[in-house]
Amino acid sequence: MTGSGSLPGDPPGGRRAVAVWGIGVSVYFVAVIFRTSLGVAGLDAADRFDVNASALSTFSILQLLVYAGMQIPVGLLVDRLGTKKVLTIGVVLFTAGQLGFALSPSYGMALAARALLGCGDAMTFISVLRLGTRWFPARRGPLVAQLAGLVGMAGNLVSTLVLARLLHDVGWTAAFAGSSLAGVVVLVLLLLFLKDHPEGHEPEPVPHQGAAYVRRQIAASWQEPGTRLGLWVHFTTQFPAMVFLLLWGMPFLVEAQGLSRAAAGELLTLVVLSNMAIGLVYGQIVARHHGARLPLALGTVATTAALWAATLAWPAERAPMWLLVVLCAVLGACGPASMIGFDFARPANPPERQGTASGITNMGGFVASMTTLFAVGVLLDVTEDAYSVAFSSVFVLQAVGVSQILRLRRRAARRERERLVASRVETVHVPV
């Protein structure tokens, strides 16, 4: 991940950058395993705690509520404390949450454990994005971000394949408690080897001014149209796949489509594999052609909506397998498309606001996912498990998000051009 064309003051990249960044990404990898573990255990959780669809969705809703609510505070913490300290806190919290979920004897205690997990999980991705900007040249930003998302989806794949089998072979407590050991492993690696930045590239010290500093960071980030556009791109693109993988995909495929758990698991795996493949493609395209960002994002939204509509409106009782396969393959594009949101927020903000801006952007998809998880659970209970009605809530949030993207796109593009011109003028006047 090195090469020519770096800007003055850019980090050098190289093998050491890859090694350090790899440790940070391994933390995110484990966090995603823990985050998505409920997706393969939703039916088991309903039996274990004897709850209905609405109560079951509360697990994921609470987890995402905590996650979304923590994004701006975490962004501020990363800007203020650095990556290593924030990641360390995150690992301790999400590992304790996963272990607590394994041992919870009641629904209430299990909810508290998922909230703790969500809090720790919230500290990982923004930290990893910040680590990438500190160790790699700016031109590598889109590809590094997509690779981070790809590693996260690899964690989802482990959850889908390995944890699902462990649940079947050794049972609830052993599967979840055993998986929590992965958190201990990455904590040791993090404490021993991770550094916030390469030598000679220390950030400028930021004077702390209490609440005034917090307000200034948030207000300055939010005033940038690119930050707001990034939030709405993330909001609109991420949630269809997140809802499917995090909780409702397995019940939909088993109960509404009549598939076996094994076949449903294979389709969930397809979503993850598709995500990983498309992430590499999107990362390369955006790194080379910045103008492709919005067409890729909107194209993903349109294709996802069309396939969901075809699946839910299929005239027979169940959609054919080929359509479910295509749907799951296209859902794999949602994660890479959501990463494009950060490619709008990143150039809109200076380095000292990257954490805060990323936190604002990252809220989008998780707020949308949380809202849809709740809507699907309530509609399933109200309509007596009419999945076609419940999943139609996807279209409402997509329409809201697209309208905001179209409203902000010109302002964000104009502001980005102004920044680019200003940076070129400054570069010309730098003495050599």
C-alpha cells in the first residue's frame, strides 16, 4: 500500500503500517463476530428466553441503539485520546458483553449484556478508520476503508459458519463463552504492538476546552455538507443487509420461505461472500474515480429495492430459489456501498475532526437498521408473521434516505471542489 503521488505530510504506508493496521482490524473482526452472533442464534434465543418477535428484536435494537448513540462520543474520544486507548476500552467491554450473554439466565440480564457488547463494539470501527488515516497516504483512504469493511464481513462469515455449528454441537453457553476468548487474544495483541501513528507523524496537540471543545467539534463537522451527505449515504445503503444478517434473515428464510436452517445459513453466507468480493471492487473504483461514488451508492439502493420488491410480491406462496440467491448476492453490495459515505465525510473534514465526522456518518446506517429491526418485529406480531408486510418497511427508509442524498449532493460537491482548489493553491506556495 505504498506508491507515488502522496501529498506533503502524508504517512508513508508500507509493511509496518499494514502490520499495525492489521492489529486494529483484528479487533474489529472480533467485534463483528460478537455483534452478528445473534443473527445465527435468533431462533435459539427465542426458545431460550421464551420471547416473541418484538422481544427478540429488542436484543438487536438495544445493541444498535447503544452503538448509534455512542458514535459521536467515540469519535470525540478518538480525536482526543487516540486509537489505542479507545480500542482497549472497546475490547474489554465487548468481551464482557459476549461472556455475559453466554451466562445470562434471564431475558433482562441478556439485554444488559447485549447493551454492553454494543458499547464496546461502537468503539472499534471509527478507531480503525482513524488508524488507517494515520498510517496510510490519503489517496489510499477509500481502499483501506473498504478493506476494513471486508475484514468485518469476514467476522460475519465466521459467525455464520463457525458459531452456528458450535451452537448446534456444544450448546448456547459453551458456544458464546468460548467465542469470548477471542476478545482476550486481540486485547493482548493490541496492548503489546499497536501504535497510534508512525514516528515523525504525530498529530498536532489539541487543546482541551471541555464542553466548548465538544460543541465546536460536532458543530464544525455537521456544518460540512459532505459529512451530512456521508451520513445519509450510510443510512440508505447499509440497513437492508444489516437487518437481514443481524436478526431477521434466518427467520425469513426458514419460516416464510420454507428453507431448512442449513439452506438458510448458506444464503446468509452468500451475503457475506458477496460483500467481501464487491467491497474489493468498490474500493478500487472509488480510489481511481471519485465521481463514481454517488452512482455506485444510488445504484446499489435501486437494485436492492427492486429485488426486495420482486421477492416480497412474488405471486406464489414462496419465492423461487434463484430469486433468493440473487437477492442475497445483491444484499452483499450494501456494506461496500455504505463505506462510500465515509468517502464523502473524509475529504470534507481536517485530520483533527476525522473521528467526529466518521462517528456522525457511522450513525446513519445503524439508526436505519435499528428502526427497521423494530418495525419488522412489531409488524410481524401485528400481522401474525406476514413477512411481506413487515419487510416492506425497507422501502420507506430507502425513500427517506434517497431524498436527503439528492438534496445534499450538489452542495457537498461544490464544497469539495472548493477545498480541492484551496489545497492545490497551498501546495503551490509551499517552499521546496
